[in-house]
Amino acid sequence: MSVIRKMYTTEFKMKVVREILREEKTLSQIASEYATHANVISRWRDQALVALPGAFNDQAATDQAAKEAAWEKEREELYAEIGKLSTQLAWIKKNVATCLTRDERIQLIDRSKADLSLSVQAQLLGLNRSSLYYQPVPVLATWYIRSQNCHLRLLLFSICLVHET
């Protein structure tokens, strides 16, 4: 069985707190009148009393406005820096891909860099990530001899067939 939590509006809470601050009724009477628990009402009262000194203090409002202005300025500077870096990155990607050969770009990959993964480095350099892992296998001489031997056998077999007919 789940308990559904009651949600009270700010206006309702203010009305109840005003009633408590008048001190005409006890906390229990007010709780039963508004069909709420006394602990909830006392919590609202405590929150209102804590916030009350700030309501009359103009300094708090100006401090908050100054903090918001500083935050907004810093935010604008960070967005400008992000835009600048994005433009520079696009320019570098375009020029690296056109000016350097594929082998030169592969040599720019730093495999020991922990904070920049290989896939990100490959993307920045315009490389296919799977090509970084590919190691070409040299052709073995024994395989080449075996394949040539098979070709000779096939050639001899076809010659024999031609002579028999």
C-alpha cells in the first residue's frame, strides 16, 4: 500500500503560518482545523521564521543581484571561449586532413595519452579508427612456395588431361 503525499500550495502554507503567528489557537487546534499534521505545520513555521530576516534586508537582495551578474558574466565568457575553441578545432581538422599524408597523421597518434582516447584522436586527425589497430601480416615464403607448388600441380594435371584427349 503506497501513501500518497499531499502537496500544499505556497498560499496555503502562508495562511497557516499567519494563523500560527497570531497565537490565538494552539498548534494542535490549527493542525486539526487545516487537516494537516502538527509536525508539518511547525516545520513551515520554522522555515518562515528563518526566512523572515531576509525579507527586510535590502543588502541580501543586492548581494544576490551582484552574484547573479558575476555568474552571468562568467557564463558569457565561457560560451565565448567554447565558440573560439570550436572554430579553431574545425580549422585544424580541415588543414591537417589536407596538408598531411595518412602516414604522417598516424604518426601523430599518441597511444600513451590516457585523457584523450584513440578514437577521439583518430576522429580529430580524420582517420579511420580501425586502421590504427591493423598490423599488416607479411607474406610468408613457405605459403608462397606452397601456393606456387599447387599452381604447378594444377598446371601439370591440366597438361595431362589435354594429352589424353
